[in-house]
Amino acid sequence: MLADDSATFNKSYSNAVIPSKANNYFYHSYKDTRSTTTRLQEIETALNAEGYSATKRASLKGYQIGIYYVDKYYGDTDDTGLGIILAKPTN
């Protein structure tokens, strides 16, 4: 899993955008019973609140999106890497 501060990531991508509020909705605790559809709606609402509306997201020309998501709780999953990152390839 590449993080925005890893040397490999920084050689390959620039202008990283990490919507932290939206990324909070990717975590699944074992008590979480929200559906994937509900979680997606929460993520979209959070992206909009952070200034990344559908129009803004569509205008990010040249960006690639990386998503790490699990659809249910897995005790051995590294939850710290869950979420969305947007970045431009450097080449």
C-alpha cells in the first residue's frame, strides 16, 4: 500500500489530494452494520463538504484515483490505509 509520504509514491505522483473527512467513512468496526450503499452516500456527502463535488471531481483532469476499501470488518486488515487518494502521475 502506497502512502502519500512514501518515496515510491513521490517519484511517481504529484499534487496528492487526500480527502480526510471522506476517508473516515472507509473504516469498518466489527459493530458497524451500515451497508456499502449507505457508506458510499456518506463518502459522497463528505467529499462534497470538503469541496470535491461531482463537478469538481470531474474537472480534475490528469488525476488518477486510488481506493482501498473492504466491504466488511476483517480483524487483520490494516485500517490506517483505507480511503481515497487523488494524484497526478509524474510521467
